[in-house]
Amino acid sequence: MVKRYSILIAILLVLLVSAPACEATPPGAASVTLGQLFSNPGRYNGHQVTLEAFYFSGFEVNVLSEALDYSGYAEVHLVPKGRMVWVEGGIPKEVYDRLYRQQMMGPAERYGKVKVTGKSQVGGKYGHVGGYDYQIVPSSVELLPWAPSGR
């Protein structure tokens, strides 16, 4: 009987030691992906998070997205695709001015890959006409190296 308890305790210790440390980390202490944010929004709501994603700014659009893809309207015209998070207040001008620029018929659009740290919010309707369920309020934004294919 003592041997069984010893084995049980040894197994529990192994499981405890091998458990992922990130589960004990408070939300926002490490970078998260858009997938993690969307799969467990309550965990990150109201907390500082760091996301690497594609930033896109255009007519009534100011978002982080999983990807940029061709719109089909023009040969090299990119638009945000996948899951998206509204970027409240935009990004700093010095970063914005270094983004790629394109223009269809309306105002100029800007896009690029960024690393954004800010307060994550969920549970409301954010952005243009409340079209987004998630929002980030940036405290810092860094432009990451990336180039669209074909440029």
C-alpha cells in the first residue's frame, strides 16, 4: 500500500513539474496570438497584451488581422483577412508613416506587420458601426520587417 502511494505521489510530482508554466502566468505578461486571444477572450479582457499581426488602415477600417490577402479588385490591392481586432485611436504617426501605402478609389490605405502592446477589450461593439467584438488600445507599436509578395 505504501508503495502505491509513493508511485502516485511520484506521478503527481512529475505532472506538476511538467505542467506548462504559461498557465500560471498572468494574462498580458507574455505575447499572445490572435488565435489565443479569440479562443479565450475573457482571460485577456482588460489586460495588457502583446500581439504580432498585420495592421490595416483604410476607409472606416483600423484593424489588426491574421493576414493580408489580395482583394481581387486590383492586381496588388491587399485587404485584411481572418480574425480582426479594432485598433482604438490608431497607431503613432512615426510608425504609420513607414507603412506600405496603396490607393484604390477612396482614401489612401496603409498596411504592414506590427507588434502592438496595449489593453485588450472584449464584450462591447467596437470600431466603425460596432462591427468588431474585440479591441486593443495601443500603448506601444513597433513596425516589424515584412514585405508583401510581388513588391
